[in-house]
Amino acid sequence: MSGQDPAGLDVVFVDDDDDLRDANVQALELAGFRPRPFSSAAGVAESLSVDFPGVVVTDVRLPGIDGIELFRRIRALDADLPVVLISGHADIAMAVEAMSEGAYDFIAKPYAGDRLVETLRRALEKRALVIENRRLRELAAAEGAAESESALIGEAPAMVRLRQMIQDLADVDVDVLVLGETGTGKEVVANLLHRLGRRRRHPFVALNCGALPETVIESELFGYEAGAFTGAQKKRIGRIEHSSGGTLFLDELESMPASAQVKLLRVLEAREIAPLGSNELRPVDLRVVAATKVDLADPAARGDFRTDLFYRLNVVTLRIPPLRERRRDVPLLFAHFLARAARKYGRQPPKLDRAIERHLVENTWAGNVRELVHFAERVALGLPETRPAARPAGGAEPQSLPERLGIIEANMIREALEAHRGDVRATLEALGIPRKTFYDKLARYGIERAAYEAER
């Protein structure tokens, strides 16, 4: 537990069995936690707040208010607060039902102390990430940041690494290449690098290289003198010179014409420009953040893009994972976007039914965060096309215990793959299952292991 923030070690432990409760409290103290014991559910929810950094462990069977009802009350207070249920054999079906409603995990009696400790460590890590995401949202709002920066909210390991790299690189004057599919938030990353760095008081200038014709892009980038070409009646400063002191963001870099690539390479190497129609070299002090939706390291994908320009920009590459590689973040992002849309349109956030919840989990989100934002806005407005069609009889909502356990098992496999970045050996060790069983389950649940592989 040495790497855990001391402020996030609180564990509320609820059990009416005095001996069992005292034994668990002692074990948790020895493991480095700060247990807060309760003999019943009375007063538990009232003792918590939305910024409580810990987790709750509760027995299902309690006098008066039972553990399931306590979980629901806690969820009403803070849907992201992890609740671990302890259940006897007869209560497992109830615990599984609670997990489908959002409980973090359940542990069947009898259980080993190590199992409880490991579960709590994972739950506390999740809670810490949730609180960090909230802090980032508050920081963005306080600094007047664009609300679209919430695209970087997430608990997936890849998003945690990305946010840390942005913070580490913000004050380092190095050009950055951002790789990500359409809708993942490449401009968001560029803007954060600018706002968090020493250049934040100077201009952030953006140019979409794919939105301008070849005949215009050079004059936009480099500017021109009066009379440089037909129609150039007066001098104009280009985007590069305008961004001097600040940051130049070049989106869809792969679409830049070859002639402009040559001139951009000189700017990156010499930090000086010559406007069209002029032989005068002007020094510029800028940081370049370029974004592309294709992997320029792949010769086949790079096409006609200049290799020397790619290597000049590829000092640091930040990859934004698509939503399909961080599915655990979809509900968190959707909840944020739905609340934002409800405020925007003056509506109350609607209650979600199973069809919409299932759509969040099963949709491939080809348009990534942008698509999710638009979906949240349609749900907030109550538009009928946001309500996914009902499943046929063969695809009905699973009701039996084996079906519900299958859902839990598939989610555990996805989380293990994500945590170990697709490494099969590490994933097998974490799950404790044979290789053949692992691949059988991948096929059964339609899980693509390659989608979780580490960045190259």
C-alpha cells in the first residue's frame, strides 16, 4: 500500500457480526487501511460525502436496512463510490443483481483476507481516479477551459498515462505529434499542452490542413507581402508568424501538400520564415503540435508524406486511444456529457432505461467522443431516435444467474486485458485461468485481444 495516497485509505466496513467485524477491522489495519466500522446500515450513508476518498464494504444481510438497500442509498449519493458486497451462498443472486446496478464487486463467504485486501486496493485505485477526474473537470471550469476537454476524462490506464504525459510535457519546449482517430480529442490535447505550459499567455493558433485547398494553405501558413500574387492587395501575416511566442496546432497533418511540407520542415529546423513574395527571413519562436489520424510511422499509411518531416516531428508522440479501447470510460463520459447537455438545454437529466445502458456498452462508437457527446445531447432532449430498438426474443435481457455471471466474467477479462495492455501471459496470471480457456472465452464473448495491445 506504500504507493497509495494516505488520504485515500478509508474503508467503511458494515457487519452486524461483532466477532467477524472486529477480525476484519484488525486485518485491514494491519494491511495499512483506515477502517471505519459500523454494526448496521444506520448512519452509514449520512457519514459519507461526494468527495469521500475511500470505499464501502457491507454484508448483504443486516438488521433493518440490508446491504442491498444501503448500496442503493450510497449510489443515490454518489454513483461512483465503490461498494463491495459480502454475501453468503444464499445471497449471491442478490449480489449479482446489485453488481448489474453498479456495485463494485461481491465476495462470497467464507473468504480469505488476501482476497478482501486485493479487492479494496483495486477499488481505492478506481476511487482515486474518479476523484482525479472530478478535480480535472473543476480545474478546467475554473480556468475557463473549453468544456470539450472533458474528452480526456477516464479511468482507463491509457488515459491516465496520457494525462500524465500532457502534464510532464506542457513546460518542455518540444514539438509533439498527436495520433488519434477522428473524434478522439486531438485538438483538446494540443490546447491542454498550450494552456498548461509557459506559452499559455501567447496565442494558440489552429489550422486544419485538410480543410484548405493546396493553392491557399501556403499563404495561410506563411503569410504574404502585397502583390505577391494576383489578389494579394495588402500584406498579411501567416498562421506561423501569428503563433510566435505561443503554439501552432496543425490538424490533419497527413493532408498537407508536399510543397508546404518542405517549407514547414525548414521552419521546424531553423525557426524562421519567409512570407510569400519576400526574401526576408523572419525569426519565429513557437511550439508546433501536429495531429494526424493515420500512423505516419507506417510507410503504407504515410504515403507521400515526407519521411524527414515525420522524423522531425516525431520527437514525442501522444496516442489517444479510441473509445472501443477504453470501454470502461464510456459510462463515466456519458454521465458527464448528459449532465452538461441537460444544463445546456435547461432540462432535468433523464432516467436511463436498460436499452440505453445496453447501447452504451455494445455500440462500437466509431465516431469516438464526438459521437458520444452527440448521443448524450439527443438523450437529454428526449429525441426518439436515441432509444435503441428492443432486442428480439433471442437477445432478451439476461435474467438467469449464469447469464449475469457471464457478463461479469467478460468485463473482468476486458479489464485484465486493458490493465496489462493486451499481454497474454500477464493477463492469464491475473485471471488465473489456462491459455486454452482464455482463448475460448475470448471467442465466446467476442473480445478482440489485439484492441488492447500496447502502443508501439
